[in-house]
Amino acid sequence: MIMEEKKVVALLTDFGLRDNYVGAMKGVLLSKVSDFHLVDITHEVPPQNIRYAAYQLMTCYQNFPKGTLFLCVVDPGVGTSRPILLVEANQRIFIAPDNGLLSWVLHEIKPTRVLDISKNYLQTNISHTFHGRDIMAPVAARVLMGENLNLLGEPVSSYVDIPFPSVQKLGSKWIGEVIAVDGFGNAISNVKTKDVIPYAENAKVWIEFDKKIPAIRGLVTSYESVEIGKLMAIGGSAGFVELSVREGSAAQQTGFKEGDKIVFQFRT
């Protein structure tokens, strides 16, 4: 007998774990549907940092099976008239505020259905400050129960988009930027490792900064390639060049933060 696979719900929020917000959302889901897998992507998105949430989602959604429902709540506009989106794309479903959180995923996969679910909810007593619990989680439960998606909201043709930072390629000089700083203090750039490697094979790569920090020469392939405490550039697991410190924090050592410029110089 073929067993039907359980559905997966993946949660991403900026709630942290100190308070009951994550638990409340899980409680709403489990009070309505019980036979599914519940996965925490992260709840440590810096408060209201939509761009960091977009990065986290973009770099992990493809690791989940098709059919996964992503429930994402980083919502500084909660309580306003901003829409809440239900998006179907690449055989996955995403529920999130319409504030750009889904932008970088939707740059990679084309949506086949986009609905505004901010008005088509069944429950009453909606909090002005917790739509994740009172609107998004109940709608997610209705999706899990197999309700027709078209009954959950109204179709929309446009939504908020946050452009992915582009790399300025000026001949042998590329200008990128830090798009995220992870929990280890690695400063993750918008420059793809696969784009750098072909140039690095025929030229010396120097990585320079606006800050008063010595330039980095070349990419390493492991953290142990340098001495403890030394700054390095390495191809990270998400496919982007990262600035790291062996057994330390590049962010603490250098002050790197989102938006800082990084210059790649290819010198023969």
C-alpha cells in the first residue's frame, strides 16, 4: 500500500523564541489540522528586516519538497491596509505580507497564482498586531485541509517587489555589496561564486572595501586555509562569496553590515 506523504509547513518569522508568538501560530495550526510536518526555518530574522527574511527564504525554499507551504511573518505593516498574499509557484505555496518578503523567491520561480487573503478570513476578533496568528495561520490550515485556493482570496496582478541588488561589472572591476550577515558573523555578498571562479582562474582576485580594512587576495576553499582570526573570502553554501573570519566573526572584527560595498578587482 502506498502511504500518502504528510504535508509540510515551514515557518519563518522575526518573532524570536522568548515570547509565545511562534507557539501561538503553531497552536492555531495544530488546533485545526494535526497530520503534517511543521518545520522552523528561522525565527531569528532581525526585527522588521524584510530584506534579510527575503534572503533566508530565497536560499532555502528549494531544499523543501514540492507541496510545502511556507508561512512567513515579518510584518512591520501589520494592522494597516497592506494585503496579505497567498502565492502558488513551482508547486509550492507561500503566505506572507505584501511587503517584498517574497520578492527574491519570485525572481527565481514564476508565480502561477497570486491572491490577496487579507479580507477572506472566517474568524472574528482579529488583532491589529498579530495577523500571523489571526489571519495567516488559519488560512494556512484551510490550505492544508484541501480547500479550493480560489476561495481563499481575490486575484491580484501586482505586488511589492524589492529588487535584488545588482553587481556593477565595470570591466575588471566589480562592485557588489553585503546582502546579509549571518549568525556566525559572515558577511554574505551579492556576488555569485560561480561568476568569480572563471575570472579567478586567469587573474588575481583582490577584494577591497570602503572601510580601512586590508584587501583580501583570492578565494579560499576552507576555513582552515588561513590562520585563526584572519579575514578571508570563501564561496558560501548559498552560492555567494562570503567574507569570514576563521573561528571568529567578520562582522564584529570589521563592522560589516548590510549594504556595505565590496569591490572585486581582477588583475592579470
